[in-house]
Amino acid sequence: MRGSLGRVRGLSAGLGVVAVLALGIGACKGGGGQTPPQDTGVNDVPTGTDTPTGTDTPAGTDTPVGTDAPDDTPATTDGGVQDALPPTDGPTVECTPGPTGGTVPAGTAPMQDAGPTVASTAARPELSDAVAAQYTVKQALAQGFNITYGDGGVPPVTYSLNDNWDPQTNGIGDPATFTPTFTVAPDGSGNQPNLTAAFNAANALGACGRVYIRLLAGEHRAIATLASKTSGPAVTVYSTDPDASKTVIVMNNATATVGSMSNSATLTIKAIRGFQMKNVTVSNDYVEGSATGNQSAVAMLLQSDQSQFENVRFLGNIATLYVKSASESVAARSYFRDCYIEGDQDFIMGRGTAVFDHCEIKVLTARQATGGSIGYPSTLVFNRYGFLFDSCKFTADTGATGIALGRQWVEQGDTTATNGWAVGKMVVRNSTLGAHLAGAAPWSLTGARTTTPKDPAGTTPVVLYTSDDYFPAGVGPVPAEPFVAEYRNTGPGAHQ
């Protein structure tokens, strides 16, 4: 169980063809912006005419209650933030210059050396060297945004942005070189009273290529939301203190207290593209069991493409980090470098494409010591990449046992040809795995998945390890695409 911030753990230590577009971000632009797909919020409202009927409540030991109801509000106001003034009027605040000095890498530590070669098994799939070459940080992030796909995800599947996005080389940079447009202090003494106010002010500056928001050290106890806005600039939130535990965004909502998992998030990022964060902690310190109902409590809900996080800590128990997208037909890419993520059940989850590079993934034991699950991807079958962990450390509190690397989340509503099949994709490679992981079978079955294109009668429940377990014979990709797998990990919990 968690208490208040003192425990903020370690604080003191539619299918069819979608229109192709590319929303550029850069230094400064003359206002306006390109047209993105409709963004009606964190709900799964597809870009077509179909309305989702499901929930985004994770399965597991907690009984789900309520739903994330579709948002019937038209998207013309972009999440409640009105469009910026025409370019001739200019911004109400002068755009601050971005940092100079050239490209700064996201981190300096080298990638972890590969562990020993081991044979793949049905319960513990291992990538071959040839297939692993397709599952690198650069490969996973090279394409994204709108997806155009064939029947059931069978190739050809194409993306609207083939931009070879490379946040490893093009890191966020040194906060000491940033000039903040807005400053937010815990006591409200900054030039914006809170982070949401700063977000709204940033979205009004459509002429700025990027807006820098500095958080002063301390506890920012509030819910914060960056709304989706076509003409909004890219936003960087940062602290100048490299100790991320000193600057904390925290709230204590849960599905049980606010009615839906998405609404429980302390920080919600719905920007179309380009959000960045550095040297900050995002926490949900809800105490599980203090309210009746579903105990999922999100620290951050993210659905922005090309999002970068460096030295950011995400604290929670259930559903800590929810990596989503604006709709099923959008591949929202995010990159996490030198980050720390903790929880005890399904605490990294969603359908977004997320790369975790040199991150620590820690299992907590205060609420439950055994049987938890780390990843809970709900990647759609036509999106090639789900979660990729490279050069990460998988750690745990003392006493943790039988922990699953992940299980595949079949989001309700993403189970038909109309909305796309959620199969869940996750690869862990060149990482150090602790002894807390469940030895010979670290991938957990989410329940009796029965009806699939391969088995429409639902006669044989399956765990979808590769596309061969999903598509009928002669239909799927060749060679088979891995859905969950490992590659040459080390440590006591690695495949031996």
C-alpha cells in the first residue's frame, strides 16, 4: 500500500484508408497547422463511423466497474482549448528561442551486450539473430502515425510518417540551455498558476514551434492535461534539477473514485505530436483499497506521437503508465530513456508503440508479492511494434516471485475486424532480468482467448506468441511475426 508523498516511493532517494499527413514541428512556424485525424479524447473513438462499445478497464484480479464512455462532444474545440488567433494577430506571449549547440544524444551509456544464445521454446519464445535485427530502437520508431492496412493486418501495412524518427541521437537536450516560456511553482507563484494552465497557454501560442515549461522543485499536487490541438506547438516540460525525485506531479485518483481508468490519470498528454519531459516524477499515490471498485490508478496517460521522456519516474501500482493512441488506426510512438517505472500489476499498458531504453522496471511487493504482471500491451495486429525493452533492468522489492514479463490485453472493442484485433506485442532484449520473474513461462495467459481468425469457432484457447498462432495457414506474414518474445537477456531471471 502507498501512503502520501512521503511514500511516493523513493522520493527522497475505423478501418479503411486513413488520410496521410505529417504535422511538422520545428523552430517556429507562421501559425495554423496541418489537419490531423479527429481527436475526441482518450476514448477509443475511431476515425470512421463506428462507435466503440468497450471499456479500457484492465483485466486481472480487480473487478472492473464502469466504462470509459465515448465522448459525444464534437472535436471542433480540440479538447476545450480554442484555436489560436490568426497569424496576423501574433501570439500573446513572445516565443522563446530553443536551445542551440547541435544534436545532443538522449543518453551516453552503451547498449547492453547480448547474453548467451538460447533455444526458443513454445512457452519462452526467443528471437533469432536475423529477426532480432528487425527489433531495434531505430526500427521500432522509424514509422508511425496513421496506419493503412490490409485485410486483418496482413501486409502490405503502411504508415503515414516514414520519418526515421531518431530520439536516441536527437535527445531532449540540456535543461540548463532552455529558456522557459512558462514557469510553474508548487505554491502558484510562477507566471502560470499550475501545469494545466501552462498547457492551455502553450496551446494558444500556435506560432511557436516549441514551448518550454519549467517546473520548480517540489510537489505539484494536481491533475494536469495537455489537450489535443491542431495548431498547438510542441511542448517540453522539465526541471533543471537532475534529481527527478525533487520535482513531482502527483494526484490520488483511481477508477474506483472517478469512474474510469483514463480519468484517473494524474497527467494526461493528448498532444498530436512532439511532447517531451525531463527530470520529473509523475505519480499516482492512490492507496489501493481506500475506495470500493476497480483499483486501477494511472500516473500518466499518453497518446502523443513522437513523445520523448528522459530521466522521468513513473510511480503507481496498477496501470501506472498507460501508453495509448488517439484511435486504433494511429500508431503513437514514444521513447523512454533512463526512466524508472514501478508497479505491481499490468503497470505498463496500452496499444501505443513504446521503446524503453536503459530504463529500470521495478515490481513492488507491498500490495501483492507474487503473481503480478509487468507489461499489458494491447497492440493492434496491424501495428508492427508494440513495447520494446532494450538494455533495461528488471528489478523488484525483496520477496517478489512468479512475476510475468507481460500478458496480452484484449481490449474490449478491439476484438473484431471492424475495430481491429488487439493481440498485444512486447519484446524484451539485451536486458538484465531479476530472479523475481516466472522462470520457464514468463508470459501470462490473460484468460481463455478463443475466437481468432485462425480459430473462429473458439475451440482452442491460445496465447498469441506469433502471427502463426493468429492467422489461418497461408494468410499471415512470412516469416512469422513475433508478438511476445525475448532476445539474449542476462541475469537470474533470463532464459537459460
